[in-house]
Amino acid sequence: MQILALTDIHGSYETMESIIKAEPAADVIVLGGDITTNGNSSEMNEALRRARYFGKRVLAVCGNMDPFPLDDVIKKAGVSINAKGVVIGDVGFFGVSAAPSSFLRTPNEISEAEIEGRAKNGWVDVASARWKIFVPHAPPSNTSLDKTFFGKHVGSTSVRTFIETRQPDVVICGHIHEARGEDAIDKSKIVNCGAASRGYYAMVEIGSSIAITIKP
């Protein structure tokens, strides 16, 4: 299975479309949050329409800049993996919208306890899948993927604890644009895709093993 992972689109839908066109072999498109920047339901539906136009399976979570009501929009559209899991073949996808509460008070922030609960709910749905892909918008804390320009780690402690405990095969995250890259926690491979608004994304190939490529 070829998985195209995009996060932090921030309304740059033409760039998103260009990325999708550049990866015709992708079987599944994962939108890992911040699809809009304080957008509304019409904007989110337009983003999903554009992503689905290419005939690929689309799965999504919201980010901290996607206002809370947009979680209902992706749910009604049938693409949400927030606090739930979807199994495609032998691959299970589950995720967590939003980001941890912060002094920034962005439109979609939740407590670490809520992040933990959503992750656990999604895990139950994919427990039987051979491969498990976890899609929290926020990266795990104290990795190379949650470090700001100022050197501060601002990721989710609950995401990290969940990874340490459950060991999903792949973790797809975003949120901290400048922390684009790969890391690992024990056996879990983690990728911060970077901002799709700037043309960045990741490809995850699931076969007999897992290969992650950050592009371009």
C-alpha cells in the first residue's frame, strides 16, 4: 500500500492538488490536520472535494487551526479517523484531531486526557490489523519532531506515552512546521510531514516492511 501523507495545508488547496497529482501510485491520502486556517464548513468541504477528486481513499483528522465544528464536517463526509479507526486491507488507520491546550488558544485545542482517550478509542477499532498507523495532528513530546525554532519541545505528552505503550508501526504528525523529519520511539517510526502549504509531504509504503520518504 502506498500512503500519501499531507499535514498543515492551511488552505493551499492548489498546492495540495499538485502534490496529489505528483503521486499517482498513492492508494490512500491521509490529511493530518490544519487543512484550513480558521476555516468554515464550506471551506473544509471544498478541501475534501478537491482531495477526493482523484479517486483515492481519503482519511483525515483536524488540526488546531481547524475550528472544533469542522470535526463534525469530516465525520459527516465519511473521512474522519478522529477517535476512531478504519481498516483498509491489512492496514489500520486511527487518529486524534486538535493539539494540546496552549497559551496560543488556537481554535481547536484539547486536554492531554482527551488526546489519550481519543487515541485509545481508535486503537480498539484497528486492533486486528496487521499494520497500525496512528495519525495525531500533534507530534509526540521530546523528539526531534516537536522542537520549535527556539529549541522548545511543545509536542503532546499523551501522544508520546501512547506510542511508548502501544507501539503503532507508523505515526504521521505535523503541527510544528519547522520540525519536519523522521524519528522513532522504540519500534514506532514517526514522520512529521512538514507544511504541505510549502509543498512538503511524505510517502509511506507498507509491504513486507515499512519505508518512509519525505518529499521533495
